[in-house]
Amino acid sequence: MTDPRPIRLLLVDDDQLALHGLSQIIKYGAKDIELVGAASDGGEAVDAALMLKPDVILMDVLMKKMNGIEATRRIRQQKNPPEIVILTTFDADGEPIKAAEAGASGFLLKSEEPTAIISAIRSVAAGEGALSPRTARQMVGHVRSIAADPQVKQAVALTKTLTEREIEVAKLVAEGLSTSEIADSLFLSTTTIKTHLAAIQQKFGVENRVLIAVIMTRAQYSIKP
């Protein structure tokens, strides 16, 4: 039996030191991930995604020419697009959330441990989102600081469309638990959790679990603008 094809990864960051550090993490920490290229600008990333056909892209948000939000939007409009994980420090006003709305599959703090970075790549390649508990805690504070009344009201209305079990699942997503961790927590199978996640995404009108977490966070905190 042959080994499965490695996950093809593209790195995007205008900080050359960050690119080098990430490439070293992949080179020495994950034999099942193949680094197929790197880009230092969003425009380069759009072209590289077409040429290199990566499975996953680690995308910085703040870049001087084309930022990660616009690059994510353009890449996700391509045929059979790769999954995108946003690299963030949560210090830009709403930009990580906007990137998720543009089609990113996950958030990843630049300060995450190497094992968390590798785990995020594997998760999105497998069709799951990437939102670690540490990232989720950062996101809660970030969403609370920028959410306005209309967003909160809309989020509350959306959560009212969920069943009790779906609410339980959505809350655990917002805490940064993986599919298997949610399954263990609720004593259900991963298949059942995936079914609940698909239903939640449909009811919320979103394409990834990161936006499930954003909506649940908004709904749980009545925030004034």
C-alpha cells in the first residue's frame, strides 16, 4: 500500500523571517506536508495558487500591495480552490473576520506553537476548519470589541433557528474544539458531528466553521457599538 499524497502547502507572508520560520516548521515537523512555494504579496499568491495547485495556503492578512483579504477572495473564486488559513495577530480592525467572510477556512495566530500550525494545515486539508482554543479566546475578545447591535441581533436571530443539539455543537466550535473533540465531549460519533456542522452552516448561510464561531460569539455577547 502506497503512502497517501502529501498535503501541498503554499506560504504567503511579506515578512521574509516569518516565511523562513514557517518553512522550517514544515520541513522538520511534518513529513506529510509538502511546501510547494512561497509568496510575499497577495497578488503573487493568486498567481501561485493557479500555477502550483496547493491544497492549503497559510495567508498573512497585512501585506503592502494586495492584502490577504482580497487575495483570499480572489483565490476562493478559482476553480477547485485551495483551503486558506489566515495568519493573524488580531491587531487589525476586523480584518481577520473579513478574511473568513471572504472564504478562509481558519484562523491561526502567528504566535501558535509549531504543532498547532501543523495541526491546522492537516485539519483544513481534511475539510475541517482550523480554530484552536487559544485562537478562539483571542477571537472572542476581538469580536466583542468590534461587533455592533445589528450584527448581534442578526446573530441572535440565526441561533434561534438551531436545535438544542446544534447549539451545543456551535458553542463548542466557538471554543476552538475540533470535530473529534466535540464528538468526545458530547458522546457522539464524528459522523454525527459533521452532519450537525453541515446543518448549522446551512442555517447560518456560511461556508466554514470559523464563521459559525463568529456568529455564536456575537450572539452570546450583547455588545454596544
